Amino acid sequence: MPLNKCSNDELSEFIDTSDEWISKRSGIKNRHFVSADETTSDMAYFAAKKAIESAQVSVNDIDLIIVATTTPDNTFPSTATLVQKKLGANSVSFDVQAVCAGFIFALSVAKSMITDGIYKNCIVIGADTMSKLLDWKDRTTSVLFGDGAGAVVLQKFRNENKKYDDWGILSNVIHSDGQFYDLLKTNGGVSSNQKVGFIEMSGKEIFKHAVDKLSFSLDEALKVSNKKITEIDWLVPHQANQRIISAVADKMKIDINKVISTVKNHGNTSAASIPLALDHAVSSNMILNGNLIGMHAIGGGLSWGASIIRIGKPIFLKK
């Protein structure tokens, strides 16, 4: 995440709001903003470097880079190609745009390309500079978002004799429904008015759809992977709002202590929120090699989806 940390109290100095108002409605305490000379690709690059080091692979092994972002450095080319350039990788690189659901969508694309294609080592990055889309006069949206990036490395694993069928990405389900397009969008775009635009959101409607669709997609992903909610070691949800996270946990009847929540530390970072939460949980030794985790997210479109993953590598599992 960017170094520039902004608390609720600091926001209240230039927005008509308070720590109590923000905390009660969202659970957010802090968020991070990029500096004037910092871009989405900068954050994505550092996240990718960290993921490569953690996965103990060489940048020369990376043959696929997918960046989930709704805030690219430029309208074109893709931010992924900038990350490729900064890493010095020889890879196919492109962006995926599904806003807050982007990381789940990118995982689904990556799995398909690895399973059906020649790719062996893929970096999936979620990176967004949401501060560039905020209208500071609108306290209902400007207090919710922050900037950040997170990444994971996906590797093709030779599964001898089907011994490790229960490892890796076990299921991905993704959905979209354009009839809800206007519930969460920006009021600008290249072909509509040649402007970036600011975020506009129908908060109450989004809350309702989020709880229903996140719960539905997680249940769907569990069924596809032939798993039950009781088998999940950890749920890593999109970090948009603590009230949504808690409501989904209650609806799915999963112990809230098994739900990773980092939203208070960085706010809604869109496509970056799941990998940021995942990084925190792994770094804190909460999520361990071999754990079964669920992930789900919803964003503008509306777009939503879920994944069930056995995380880590079978060969690293302690006996």
C-alpha cells in the first residue's frame, strides 16, 4: 500500500464527516493514498515483486501477467504491459476490468489460460488508485475508498496420478448483470464525455445486492468444488464494508473468527482488496500452506464471483 496514510480524523478536516460516522457505517479507520507522482503500475509492480519473491520463482519464469484494475495509468496500453516492462519479464500481459470483482475475474481467466494453454507461471495482480475517482464533496463515497495493490503467483503443477486433485484453484464462478449498471458507476468515460468521472453509488441497493450475491456465489463455488462451508479454513472476502462482511458471514453461517477482515486498515481498494487481505493473513501466519480458503467479491456492472482454493504447494506441506 502507499505510504501516505489518512485516518478518519484527518478526513474530517476537509470533509463534513467524523470518525464515529465513518466507523459506524463501514468499519473503516484508515486508508492509503498515492502520492502525486505514484501510479497504479507502480503499486502493481511492487506487489508483483513481492509475490515473485514469496513464490520463490524467477521473473524469467513468468510467462503471463494479468492486472485487474479500473484505474489504469493510461487509457491504453494496458497497465499490465507497464508492469511487464518494469519487471523485465517475457510474458503475455493484459488487463481485466471488473472493478471490485476484478481479482476474482482475473483468477478465473488465469486458471483457464494455464489449464488450457502453454502458460506455467502467472502473476495475477489487483491494483487500483481509487482516490483518483473520488468526489470529495460526496461524503457517502469519498470516505470509503483507498489505494493499493496485491498479487499472487499461479503455477501449473504436474499432478502425478491425480494425487493432488484437491489442490490449487478448485472452482471459480463469475457473474454479471448489466440491468444494475447505474447502481455503482462513474459519471465519466472516454466515449461518453472524455472525462474520468467520479464514483456514484446507490449505497442501500448495493448493500442488499452485495449480501445476496456474495452469499450466492460462495455457495455456488462450494458446490462446484464439492465442498461444504464447514470445510473452509478461512474466508477472504472483498474488503468493502465491515457490515457487509459480517452480514454475509451470518447468512452463510460461518464463524466470524474464520473471516479475514482488513477493511479498517485500508478501506475499499477495489480489485486490490482481496490480495491485500490475503497477504496480511499469510504474513501473519493465519492462513497456512494447505488451508482451504474461499474468496468472493462484487463490483460495478454489477459483476460478482467467488473462488475456492487449496492454497500453497503440496510439496511444501509439513508432514
